[in-house]
Amino acid sequence: MTALVLALLAGALVGLALGSLGAGGSILTVPALIYLLGFSPAEATTASLIIVIVTSLTALLAHARAGTVRWRAGLLFAAAGLGPAAAAGLLSAHIPAAVLTLAFAVLAVLAGLRMLRRRTPSEDVTAPASVPRATGAGAALGAVTGFLGVGGGFLAVPALVAALAVPMSAAVGTSLLVIIANALVALAARATTEVSLDWALIMPFIATAVLGAWDGKRLAAKVRPATLQRAFGTLLLAVAAVMATGTLL
């Protein structure tokens, strides 16, 4: 199977996950780039930022049209993460490949377990907004995005609900605004590093990811959310096991 076909298939899978679950799908991007397309960890995390920006921007426009983006809360949350995202983006280029891969495997385990344990949250938000909590959570998310090249939606959504009292109906759309801001800053920081990117594979990946996201929305309307979460959580745990085993052996 050629690299181009693999890029198209991997992009479609990432888009399907993003469209059906709203968050967490970008975590599949880095391992797909490494194990299917032969990217190094540094190249994969940088290319992942580009893919995350384009796919998240597409989804953000849809949420904005639907009125499910809390712009003020999202900008406040994002502002706290811009500095950490830039610093982590610069640091990432100097980290050994094995360390990056293991760190990503740990993140995939956390995301997978969260998917397996997550229940459909209530729309009723009782906790008051907390700027200090939002600042801390925003900084942590920015660092994760800059370091590992992932959107971190599975972290941003509950943080927005808990720290800024954003209702679940607007949390996913608002998280996309945060993700785009962090990813743009992290990508700008990496622009000074010597990482070559294979655009002949990245562009088809992005194209099918965007198309797959629309199919994911239709899939979400037909399949129970809990079923999708269990399937995706199991897949993430399997990916994490492969990455950790390949690095340690």
C-alpha cells in the first residue's frame, strides 16, 4: 500500500473520530504519521499541529454558525496557554525521539481511559467560574499542545466546563478556539527549528480529515455516544501500547 493511500486512510480515520466525538481525535494523528507514513517524532508533532489547525478551524466555523462558541471565555482560556505553548514548542525540538514517543503514549493512555470512563455530562453547570483555575488549566493545555502537537480537546472541554462555567452545549465549539490559538503559537515557535515536512503526504491527510469530520457528524447521529467513546478509547489504549512497546524494546 503506497504512502499516499495510507495518508488518505489515516486522515479519514482522524476526521471520523473528530467529527463523531468532538474532541480527542487528533491524538491519532501523531502515531499515524510515525507508524504509517514514516515521519520522525519531531516531524510528526510539527505536522500534527498543521493538521490540527486546519481541521479545528473547519469545525470552529460550523460551531460559530450554530452559535455554540463562547468567544470571551475561549479567548481568556487561550491567553493563559500561549506562553507555555510557545515555550513547549521550542523545547520539543531538543527532546530525544524516544522521550517524545513515550510522553505521547502516556497522553494516549490518559485520553483512552477518559473515553472509556466518560459519561454524558449534564448541561446544568453549578460550579462558579474561576479565573485562577482557568489560567492554570489553560497553561497546562498550551504546554501539552506545544510539546506533543495535539489539540487536547479531551482536556479542554471538561476544563472549560469546570473552570469557566461554559455549558456542555458550547464547550466543544469553544475548545476549538483554544486549540487553534495554542497550535498556531506552537507552530510559529517550531518555525525556527530544522524540521522538514513532506507536504505531498500532509495535504492529502488534511483533505480526508476534513471530509471525514462531516461523515463523523452523521455517524454520531446514528450510533450511541457511549459506544463511540468505548471504541475510540480502546483504540487509543492499543495505540499507546504499540508506541510504548516499540520505544522500550
